[in-house]
Amino acid sequence: MRVCLVQLDVSLAEPMAERIARAASIVRSCAGADLVVLPELWAHGAWAPDQWDLTAEGLDGPVVTAMCAAARAAGVHLHAGSIVEREGDRLYNTAVLIDPDGVPVQRYRKIHRFGFDSGEAVMVAPGTELVCWKLPEVTLGIATCYDLRFPELFRALLDSGAQAFLVSASWPARRAEHWRLLARARAVENLAFVLAAGACGTQVGVVQAGGSLVVDPWGEVLAEAGTTETVLDVEIDASRVAEVRKEFPALRDRRL
């Protein structure tokens, strides 16, 4: 299974329309992959919540429309990162999942909101539903950025059948070591792949970590990006999950 993690440089100095067009071009360049993953809020700016009410959109808005066209052109399953979704008078941080025909097939509204009573924590409503996405090769559990700090979410996704976790993020560089540590921990404790796509560059003075990575079910880092824009193009063997769970059947010893 070929996976492309797109680590975008999300500079808010670039007009939003140009950023959308550039991301769409990168997705199209990943033709031949089975799965492409974008970072969190790459179009809206994860660290610019004061702009979200102005740029929020529905699932038929410009970001999703462009990503659907790009997925269709490339013939890939696309995790389009996340958008600021507007539904009625509420906003959500919503991951959008698109099939190779360019059809949105699933969405995940971020459950854990970052900010400690400011920013995202007060600007958007929390999601309430777990989301798994079944591809021909593997069942994916979906999480977004700050969710990575909450292992109970990943256990629940595991119990829903997840064999790999997709994590889309805009993680700050000052906590880059946490990003890598937590991604490996979620892989090891659940004996699952972690496919984690982050943003790079600087937004409103916040340097992004980059460091997109692929971790196998034994916790080994198979590939890892640096701090600049890149496409991490990786082949993974989805059957490795069943092999590791058979060789090291720790999950059957759970009591809680």
C-alpha cells in the first residue's frame, strides 16, 4: 500500500485561494498512491482562529470542492486534512475523507479541542463520534492533532476495528518531541500503524514542527520528514498488523 503524507508549508502570507490551488496540484502529483493525507487546517490556518468565522465553509465549499477534484484526477483516497466547517451557527474542526471518484465519503469532527479556554477550545464545537474509514487494504481510525494526547480515543478506535491511525496535525515546533513520542506510543500500545501528517512553516509567529512520520505496529519509524515542505512517499505492508498482533498478543490481555 502506497501512502503519501503531504507536509505543507502553511504560510498565511499566501492567499487562501493560492494555497488551495497549490495543495490540489500536490495531490494530483501523487497519482498512483493508494492514500494521500494533508495536514490539519492547512487552508484556514490552525493558529489563526480570529479568521475562522470569515473562512468557514460547508462540505460543498471551495476547499472540499477543490480536494474532491484533485482526488478524482489523481485516482486516490484522500484525507483532505481538516477544514473549519460551518453548520448552522456552529463551527467544527472537520477532517474530510474523499474516495478516488472525488466523493466525500466520511467526515470526522475533532473531539479534543486545543487552547485551554481560548482559541480552538472556545471557537469550535467538539465532535462526538468516532470515525473509522475502511479502505481495501486496511481499516483506518481518524484523529486530529491534539487528539494524539488522549490514548482512550485510540483504544476506542482500535475496538472499532482500526488497524492504522491517520493523524492530521498542525503541531508546534516547541513540542516536536511530544509529537514523535506520542505517535510512537499510539502505535506500540495498539499494535497499529500510525500515519501522521503535519504542517511546517510559520503561522502568526508559531513555528510548525513538520516531522510527518510513518510508524509501524512495533513502534519502528519507517519514514520521517524534516521541517520543510515535502511529500513523504512510503510503501507499507498492511498485513504487518495481523502479524505483529499474532507474534505479540498483548491486546488479548487487556482487562479494562
